[in-house]
Amino acid sequence: MAIYAYLIIMDDLKKIIMLGSLAPSGENAQPWQFKIIDNKIYQYLVPERDQSAYNFNQYASYVANGAALENIEIAARALGYSVTIETLPNATDHNLIAIITLEKSQPQNEPLYEFIEKRITNRKPYKKEPLTSEQKKVLSSQKVGEAEFSLNDNPINIQTLAEVGATNEYIMLNNQAIHNFFFSHVNWTEAEENEKRYGFYIKTLELPPPAQFMFKVFSSWSRMRIFKALGFPKLVLKQNAQVYASSGAIAAITIKNTNPQSFIDAGRLTQRVWLTATKLRLSMQPMTGILFFMLRLQGSDTTTFSIAQQELIKTQYKKVETIFQVGDNRTITMMFRIGSGEAPSAQSMRYEFENITQ
């Protein structure tokens, strides 16, 4: 009987970890690793999984791990476990994100549980329909730690924020290092996606056939330099801004301190909002590039971007601060568009259990 009970618990722990791994992460990097010891799950950040320019001081990976941690707690409670979480339990090792202790209990009502497997990034255009008062109320009620959620549905502000979001692609197409990193993480075929299970699957980018062809052309920096001279990055910015502006609202998450715990809280809040949006039959897409670039500049990185790019990042970030009325004592961590849209064409694959456990 004891062996039978042990096997059931191990199956539950495996399921909980796999549901945790369905959290979003930049470039689908999945920067986490788990270890099971008795009734505890040890969650680790894996720095080498994401070495992009967006991940200064591993801030983006802390957000991703926070989202995974939120999934884990929701799933564990729904499957009949009481949950005790110690975040960052080792003061000298911030790669140990959490120790999650599970005790067998009664299944609890977790309204967001069934949406963990349904949550997905949707990069298609959305309907330009405002969210209902009830949708805004439910979304805005979410809060984790000191991370706070703000929603803006003013059409003029949506257009401005959409252009800020699209500035990420403009900089990417003008910056050789970021360009090369991005295109090295694109999976061009279903077979490649199935084999690698990380990076951007081309179909998830929702590009129409002509744009897919040009996207492939852009993947070569030598060719991209020619298209830069012809003004293509500005055209991409304009087209993507139109897509991003086709939204019911744009939201932001802010934190008080730029420390690992704050970014973990931001990740947990991001996931709660995203699962709630999914429950409300709303789509979401992160638009975080400029925000993470700004974190790099605030960290005194003067080598990644040209002077002109640095000034552009600061200008665009200031627009977000102004629209969301963010004071000097808070940092904008996440920004995403929300709205009603058709189902996405595809979703990214995830690592198998063996790839994310020790």
C-alpha cells in the first residue's frame, strides 16, 4: 500500500512539474530545472538557457520562473496538496528559485487550473473592441506581492503603446548582435520545432506567406544591411504597430524593487493575469522588448546598443511610464496587449520531463 501511495504521489509531482513548465518564457527558453526530494520540489533557474540581450541580470528568467511557480501552486492545490513555498531560500544562490513543500490534502477549487494547458501566446490581430467592465474588473483584481497590474484602453494610448512595442522589432533589425541571436532561435519547420523544443516556431509568429518569405530573407545580416538602407525596419515597425494596436487594451505590470524576488512576483502576477484572460476567452501577447532593453540601460550597459538606439529606448520607455502614470519608485516589468481574437495557428513545443528535472 505504501509503495502504491508513493507511486501515486510521484505521478502527481510529475504532472505538477509539467504543468509548471507550461509557463511562458522569452524565446521559449524554458529557463528552469526541477528536483524532487521526498515531498519537496526544488525549482532552479538555469542561466545558460537564456543569454539574450533581453535577459539582463537574468531578470527575464526570474519572471519566467515566477510564472512557472504560479502554475505549480495552482496545480498542486487542485490535485489535492497543501502547498508551502519558500522563495529564494538560499541567500547566496539566487538560482534556487523556490522550495515547494507538498502535503497530501483535499483537492481545492482552483478556478484557473483548467486554463494552464489552454493558455497560449496569440500574435494574431485582435478585434478592436473594448473590454467589458466585468472583464476589466476581474483582470484588475489580480495582485501578487508588490507587483501591480494596470490596464489602459484609451484608443490613443493603445496606438502609442503599440508603437512602443513594435520598436523592439525595429531595434532588432538594426542591431547585429540582437538580430543574429533572434534568428538563430527561429525554428523554420515543424520537424525542427519537434526536435529542439525551444525557440520561436515560425508558425507562432503569425506571418502571412509574403512576410514569411521576407522574414527568411531578413535572417541573413548581410542581406539585412541592404534592407536597412531601404528603410525596411521602419516598414516592419509600422506594420507590427498596426497589429498590436488591434487590441481591446494594453496592460502593464510594475514592481517596486529590481531584485530577484520582485521579478518572481511579476512573473507570478503575469501568469495569474494570463490565465484569467484565458478564462475570460481573451487573447494575450507580451510586448516586453523595450522594457527589458531599458533594464539593461539602467544597469549601465553601454555596449549592446548604439547611442541612437539608447536614446530611442529611453524615449519609448518614457511614453509607457507617462501613460501608466508610473512614478520614479516603480519599474515597468511587463507589458502586453489583450483582446478578442481568433485562435492562434500554432504553439511552441516544450521540453520533456527528463529535460527539466535532475
